[in-house]
Amino acid sequence: MKSTTGMAILQDESQIRNPVLPLAEFFTDFIEKPTRAIMHQRARFLLIEKGEGTILVDGQGFPLKAPCLIAISPYSITDIVEVNEPLSMEIISYDYRRLSQTIKGLSGSNQDKADLLTHIHQNPVVILNDIELSAIQSVYGILRVELTSSYEELSNQEKPLRQIYILNKLIELVVLYRRYSSDVGNTRQNRNVKDTQHILSYMYAHSFDKLTLEKLSTIFYLSESKIIKTIHDLTGLTFGELIERIQMDKLKSILLYTDMNLDEIAHLMGYVDASHVSKHFVQTMGINPIAFRKQYQSLSKGESQSNQELAFQVAEYIYNHYNDPSLTISRMASKFGVSEKQLNTAMTFFVENKLDQLLHKVRIHKACELILMDEETILDVALDVGYSNVKTFNIHFNEIIGMSPSVYRKTICLQLRDGKELKSQN
């Protein structure tokens, strides 16, 4: 199944001339024929209430049959390639990063909260039964009133706690989606995990399940030697080394971001008992897990709040000063009066990126917008977004976007809110 076109439309969600984005927006759409491929810069939910067709999500096809709900992650590419019956839909576009940060700040299992948003990415389409549709329509109805202009016409002043109420309803929508896409009693549509490119994400998601080469071989229909070669080609590690690294990363996160004791951790991660957890941790890290937690954990309520505020303040600073070529982690740590380790720990947990990772993403995504405006050379764009040379810019552009800036300029066009498209004339 192929897209109707080789060029994806990059939706102008970032509002180039007005970078301040609302928490969420509400739209309606009616589709009678196949669409152009669209690269979404914001996450969104599409409630299909009428119609039938087929949608590609990042190249994989999913049948659409009303009523259904589609979850799209930031920078995913979708393309409705078949319309058997006209599709009527309601769309909620939202700030994925802010919603993710809010969920992470709630009480409860950090693993559950992380899995919540990851699950949405892995399960993009859910066919709804009547009860599920009623619940989703109820949330949509409230958000429609809160987000549309007609809401403001009901009163001369802003309704109290409006943003909190919207966040609450977005979280409810995410939770409902998570539940409905896990209901084995109904037909669900998941990404094809048998694609070899999903081996690593599958291993990470199931690292507590005592994964073996034999199990992976069965799941992906590949020989054990092919699994070993694929893992090595992708990571440079052996199967055992990768499992150990994944488990250690998760073990450190559990120690730092939860108050679970070692017996509880052992049960969660599949170890025999607490002593095995401790032995494995000491062998790898050279320090007892309890000592590690005491030395590095920053999860008392005051410290957690402080770290969350730190992460958000640094992220805001990066978004406002990304084009400063002297912006480094050492400078930022000094500016905010914390160690580099504390800064990166806070950024990783609350913003899901280390400082340099977020900086490169912000710079490159801004560069994408400038490139598509087609008013500057690639070198000028690199300098404008904070890189001192085009070589470094090209390296990070390829890593994040998956193609060179010049190829991007030739193959992507920009769709503005008025429906017009900007495309390079090269």
C-alpha cells in the first residue's frame, strides 16, 4: 500500500510567526477522497464518527471503520489512502510535551505513567464499541465547548481554572484510549511488531518478561542468529549486553523515581529476590543500590517539585535562546546554580531529553521551518539556529530528521493554516 504522493505536508502547527501555542485546539474535518501525506508537529486525537477507509501511520496501513479513535504522536506521518465512504471526524490537537509533563508529575507508578503515552504511540487506531464511543464523545463534547470560540461568547470573562480543566480532560482521554486499546474483548489494531525495526523497542517494553533469543525469534519470525546480527548492527552490543543495559537503566530509574523497596523491585523486574537485585547492581555500578538511592535520589516532595520547576525553566530558556551558539550544559548548570548531573537528571525525567538532546531538537525543528520558507541558504539556516558550522548542523539534522537539509527542502512542503502550501522552488 503506497501513499498518494511522495511529498509529505508539514502542518504549520508551530505557527512560525507566532510561536506561542495553545494547550489544545479543536477542529472538524470531512474527507471525501484520499489525502496528501501529512507530517504532524503536534499530537492529536481523531474521532471518526462516520465513514470507512484506510489510513497509513508512519507507512503502516490500518483500516478505518466508524466509530474509531486515532492517536497520532508528534512528527508522525499519516496519509488517508482509501475513502470507501466519506469520513467525518472531530480532531483534538494538543501539546504532547505539556501533557506528558503533567502526567509525570502525578502520583502513582512512574512505569505506568511512562507506559501510558508509549502505548498510544504503539497503538494508533482503536475501533470503538457503543459504550466506548459514548464515553469518548462525552469527553470530546466538553473539550469542544472549552476549546472553540463559541465558548468565549458565552461569557465576558475567562472561566476559572480553564487550563487545569482542559488538562484534566486530556488526561481522561489518554487514559480511556489506553484502556480501550488494551481490551482483548474487542478488535484492536496495533503496529506490526514483527518489523525488525521494532526489535529494540519491543525489548525495552518487555525487558521485565525474561526475554530470550528463542522468544524473540518466535515473535519476529527470524532465526536466533539473525536476531543477534540485527541487534549488533543497530547497537553494537550483544543480546546479553543490551538486555543488561536496558535492565540497569530501568533499575536506576526505579531507585531514583520511586520508593519501592528491593523486594518489590525484584518482583517487578523478575529477579529471584532482593539479594540478586543488589548483587547485579553492585557488579554493574560498583555501588550498593540503597547507597545509590541515598546519594542520587531527589524524590522528596520538595526536591521533586524543585527539579520539575528547574526542568521547565531550562526548557523554556532553551526555546527562547536556542540560537545562542554558546549555550552549553556547563553554562546552563552555572546559570541555574546546580550540577550538570542534577540538571540532566531533572531534564531527562520531566522533559524526556537531556539538555543537549532538547537543544538539538529545538534547533533542528526550527531549522525545518526556515528551510521550507526557502529564503536562506542551508549555511545561513545553520547559523541562524545556533550552529557554528554547517557540518555539525548536517550531522544533527540527519540524526533527527532522517535526511539531509537539502533533501528535506526538496521533498517536504509546508501547509499553512489557510490551506496554502509553501514548497521549495528548487
